[in-house]
Amino acid sequence: MALLFLKLGTIAFGGPAAHTAMMRDELVRRRGWVSDERFVDLMGATNLIPGPNSTELAIHLGYDRARWRGLLAAGVCFIVPAALIVTVLAWAYVTYEATPAVAGILYGIVPAVIAIIAHALVGLLRTVIKSWWLAVLGLAALSAYLLGINELLVLAAGALLSAGAHMVRQRRRDAAHGLVALPLLSMGTPVFPDPTGGQLTQLFLTTLKIGSVLYGSGYVLLAFLRGDFVDRLGWITSQQLIDAVSSGQVTPGPVFTTATFIGYVVAGPMGAFLATVAIFLPSFVFVALLTKLTDKLRSSAWTSALLDGLNVAALALMAGVSFQLGQTAIIDPLTAAIALVTLGLLWKTKLNNAWYIAVGAAIGLAHTFLT
């Protein structure tokens, strides 16, 4: 299991939707470690807590497979490859004032990722869409997202509308109890040597705060990072922030490794390490708490309906993100061919996703050198 998540952390390009699709392919389709029903329940439940959802899904899948050792191993192995790659990019950025070019590689990889997401979406539809009402709800959630409605509002509306519809059908008169809000992580001053006169401590606590309260997409992360590191602390410039976000988006694994880049720019290797630990630590704590809640969500008709609506809305967001990504990735006949061939192979074979990523990268490099 640790080796599987280490591999996923190394090849999982394309953001949370792609990560979710790859996890579903590896754990549900190829290995049968978890059912589609359980997978979508975990996917929906992780949307209830702050932090990077695909990383939290990896942590929860690890817990499902091997309990507490699995929780730690899956999360760490999924995060470490991306953190190391981003650290190298940050070193190159600080040393040479530029990051290595990756546009050619992404040219070939992203269309393959689009196909992987599309294949996962079709597989999950059969599990998530249990009635015509949920199908309508899913289409409404997708439309709302594409119209620019905030992701959190889409998820909340999906969950509450599904639960409300269930209550109407059952003519319940008793007051519905909401989910208990998870407490924010609270920690004292970390005990590590800080020769920078408090800068490392402040870096750690600031990224810890962001990891503890951040809901939403990478754009929300950008707003938090700008508010703290550019406006309030003045440690980095707006251009450095854009470069940091770009490094998190063009590397595999969690986009939250943007914090790793910023940590390196602010305080070198120790800053990169502390920022990485701080931004992801709340996710481990929240998932540990969530493991006690997930099974109970199916224990009553009301919370089960709420989870159904949450799952449908989460799948709609996944579809919306993949559609937007596809618009920027499939730009010519070659990228369209990569996506279509990958989709066909996914349908007919059980090849490992790593092959699609590797071939896409090779095609992208060849295209860059030949044009």
C-alpha cells in the first residue's frame, strides 16, 4: 500500500480530480481493495473537512486498508514525492532565478489525465446516481459550478437538498440534527531551533493555520497565501507567489506543495520542510477524527441521504473541473488523439496509469523538440 501511494504521488498530475480518478482506478478497478460505494462515501466525506481533499482521500483509504499505520503511510507517501520535486524546483528558482521548463511534458501528460478522469467519472456515475432525482441534482450542481458558484456552496446545497427531499418524502416532523463541526487544530509553539529569530516559528504557524481552515480550490489557497505572505508579512512578492502556485500545479501530487516552494524561498530547506509539515498536518488530524464519523453517516436514513447528495455534488465538481481542464489541454489533433487513445485503452485493458503518463510525457517532449 505504501508503494502504491508512493507511485501515485510521483505520477498523479492534473490536480484533485485526476488524483481521485487514479486512486479509484488503482484501488477499486485494478486491486479491488475497496468497493465503488465505499470509495464515493469516503470521497464525499472528505469534502466535509478543510484541507486538500485528494490528499485526505489518500489518507482515509490508507486507514481503510491498514488502520493507523496505513493512515500515516498513505498520506506521507502521497505527499513526499511532490514535496521533494517542488523543493528541487524552488532550489533552481532561488539559484538560477528560473524554474526548469515543463511545458513540453505537460503538453502530453494532461490529455492522458483528462481521459483517466473521464473513465473514472463514467464508472462512478453508476454508483452515485441512484435515482432520477439525484441525476437532476447532479446536473444542477454541474451547471452551478460552471456558472461560477463557489464550490463549497455547491457541495452544501447538494447535501442539504438531498436530505431535505428525503425528509419531505418521509414526512418527518422531527428537527434534523446537523453534523458536528470539526474543531480547528490548535497547537502551541513548535519545539524546533529557530536561528532566524522567530521567522521559522511564524512560517510554521502561518502555514498550519492555512491548512487548518482552508476549504475550496487552489484559487482559495492563492487568496490565503497572498493575504499572509505577500500582504501581511511581506516575505514574498506577488510574482514569487505566482511562481510558487505554478510549481504546485505543474508537479504531481497535492497542489498544497505550493507551501513547500514558499517555505524554501523564505527560509531555505528548513523552511520548505516546516511549511510542508504544517500545511498537511491538519489533514491527518481531521481524517483521524473523520474515521469515527464516516461509518455513522450511513447509519440513518437522513444522514445517508445527505451523503448521497454530497457525493453527487462532489462528482459534479469533478466533472466540471475536468471539462475546464480539457478546454485548455486538448488544443490540437495530437492532444485530442492522446486523450482518445488513452480512453480507449482504459476501456479495453487494465494497464497501469503510469504507462499513460510516461507515454504522454514522451510524446510531449518529442513534440517540443520537433517543433
